[in-house]
Amino acid sequence: MINVRNSLERLVRTPALVLVAIAVAVGVAACTESFAGGDACPSLCPSKPLAFRDTVIDAVIVDTAVAGYPALGLSSALLLANRGDTLVTRGVIRFDVLPTSFLPNKGTTTESISTVDSVMLVIPLDTTARLGNAPVTIEAFDVDTTANDSSSVVLKTLFRSDRFLGSVTLTPSTQSDTLRVPLSKIVLAKKIAAGARLRVGLRMVGQGQLRLLAFSSGAGLPYVRFDPSTDTIYAPQVVNTNTNLPVLTADQALSFQMYTLVDKGSLPP
């Protein structure tokens, strides 16, 4: 009986011992394996390590591709504003070549212009930018000078009583689509007789803002209109903006025909 029991116990213990032995063998084998691969284990998946790069980004102080845009005179409008302590601008319009003769009644024989009458500066307006419900006065001055007349400092000295050309009073919010400023016929007659040029400086007196269309083909272009005779049967003469500054490209010539000067505005970048 005893021998039979011992034999059974050995049969029961044998599979257990075998299982323990197998588990130990697997554990030993596992301890000798390396599961490193890629960045974590280059032995299985080798890869070239990347060098560390330190990039410093500096803030842009002045972007020359954007600063000063649009260029002088190349915007589609001239801003004439007087907004107290926030925005004050003036405008300059040039008529450097004035006619000295005309064709009476559209005939074939020209006559010299000796008399000038009914002079008017006509400028189309942007009707979406008429700011101000109080009356303002638009004053025109002769700003022709041999000095740098694209300099705000120089131009400010030319807006004075002895150079006054004319004015008109209006309410920006109710103004039509055209600004008409009467100009001195005496001054224009003298300039035509002397072969001189007409350069008109505009400023606004009173609180308001107007956007004058400078190069909008749909609304027309600024011009000076006048009668070359006191006889009403003669057709009015029209002079468009122009400049005869030497050594200018087409874009530069366009820039100096009509432009805005800022007396007071936001700080430069």
C-alpha cells in the first residue's frame, strides 16, 4: 500500500517540477534579451541622432517691405482731415503745366489766353467717408516754391494770407460727390502769363474729414476749369493734374501730382 501511495505522489509532483523548470529557463533567457530599438534601442533599429538647434527670433522693428506704403501720392485718395488732437492732414495738388492758348469755340485758329474768369478746382469725393455734421471750410493756398514743397515743414509756412487762393464752406456728412473750390482768377491769369505753375495746398478749418479721390477712373480725376475769356460763348478750359519735375519715372511723376501731408497722426513704427 505504501509503495503505491509513493508512486502516485511522485507522478503528481513531476509535472509541477517540470513546469517550474520551464518557467525558470524562460526567465533566464528573457533576462539576456535586449529590447532596445530606434532612438530608444539603436541595436535593433539604428538611427542618426539629430543635433540640437537653438533658433532665436528677433522682433521686427521696421519692415521695409511694408513701411511707408502706399508711397507718396500713389494711394487712390487724398485725405483732408481735421480731427482735433488725433488726425490733421493737408493736401497738395499740382498743375505744373498750364495752357497759354486755346481754340475759340473749338475752331482751328488758336488765340493766346489773356483773360481768365470763373476758375474752379473740381475734385471727386468718396461719399462713404464724409465724416462730420458741423460746417467746415476748405481753404486753398498757392504752395508753389523753389524749396522742397513735398516737405511738411516747408509747406506749413506757405499756408498764409498772402498766398490765399479761395475757400468753400460745407458740411461733410451732407456734401455731394464733388468738391468745388473757387480759385483766384487774378493769380491764375498771372501764372499763365508768366508760364508759371499752379500748386494748390488744401486744408480744413473746423472738425471734420473728407476723402478726395485722386486717381479713381470711375469717379473722374481732379482738374481746374476756367474760362479763357469773359465771353460766355467760349468753351471752358480744363487742366488735369500734372507735373514737369525732371528725371522722373512714370510712377514718380504720378506720385507728385496729388498727395497727403500729415500734420498730426499716429506715431511711426
